[in-house]
Amino acid sequence: GNSVTQMEGPVTLSEEAFLTINCTYTATGYPSLFWYVQYPGEGLQLLLKATKADDKGSNKGFEATYRKETTSFHLEKGSVQVSDSAVYFCALSAEGSQGNLIFGKGTKLSVKP
Amino acid sequence: EAQVTQNPRYLITVTGKKLTVTCSQNMNHEYMSWYRQDPGLGLRQIYYSMNVEVTDKGDVPEGYKVSRKEKRNFPLILESPSPNQTSLYFCASSFFLGNQASIANTGELFFGEGSRLTVL
């Protein structure tokens, strides 16, 4: 079946450090891929997306590239800030799924000043 | 302001006492869904609805009911809550693009702020 696997946290970084959160997926066909972010006490919100192979999604300094050959969609940011502290979820929407999202387990990021 | 509103935000109840968590969206979205979030398990879909009077089971529907009598509302009903239903619940909605929820292409799933439920 379709699934998403992301690196377990928590991840703790110093401000201005480089961030990578790994995400790999299993799906038939060509899914759409997403990263959602959940700030403390809030619901999830879309961070970025990619809908076909080799697409790069980007937003707020975060980037992720849809790699079909490695079935991956790793999240990166060159210089994290304290305000980036949150839980990050990788998700996919498989073809023919009526649009339902499948989420990874989430990775908690803490950025220290 | 476009939003998804859930109530209550926090609730402590006892085993077997029926409860309803309401969800309302003001964006005229066709698609609505309920998720539960548990430590180490991420988000799991409980039920979803593609439109009024159309509902379907997600990955973990046992112990829950839903209804979609109006487009804007999608209540989650726990007929006889049990302690394993202690969780953080999220309602979400999206519009349609073509013949499927737009989240397939845009990822635009709008979430409520969550309802933390404790069943003793």
C-alpha cells in the first residue's frame, strides 16, 4: 500500500544551522508530495508541494525536490531560525485516491538561539 | 476570515458518555475529513466526506461516526468513548478540482486548531 516514512525526531539544531529532514515514500504511479508544518498549539498548514518528478517545491526558505528514482522528498533549509521550531510532516496523495492525504509520523524540530 | 472551526477545543470525559466534536468551515469546501494525532503515530484519517450525504471510512474508523447533512458542517460522534480514543483530533477541508479533492494537486488542506480529548 501507499506509505510515507520520515526520519524520527526530535531534531535539535542551533540557529543558522543547515536542516535536512528525510522523507521517502511508497506509492503506485505518480503521487503528489507535500510538506506540512505544525507550530505549537496549532493545526497543520501546507509548507510546500511538488506534483511531478523533478519538481522542486519551495517556501519560506525551505525546499524539497521530488526524486522519483529514489522515491524521496527530503526537506532542506540552509539556515534555520528559532521560529522554525515546529513539527514537520511529509505527506502524499496517490493517484486515484480521491485526494486523501497519507501522512508520515512527523519530525519535531527544535532550534536553539 | 477563512477558517475551520472545531469545538470543543479541550474535553475530559468518562468512558461510555456519548460526545460530539463539531467542525464547521466557511470556505464552501466540498471535501472534509477527520484525523487523529497520536505520539509516534502521526496523523491517521478517521472519516472523510466528498460532499453532502457522502461519507467514507478512513484508516481508523472504529468507534466513530460522522454525518454530513450540510456542506459546512462535519461533526465527529463518539457513541461510547473509550480510553484508547484519548487523542488530539483535527478536522480539515478542501475544495474540489475536477473530479477529486484539490489536495491531490494543490495540497491545500485547511486544518482546524484541534480538539484535545481525554477519556477517563
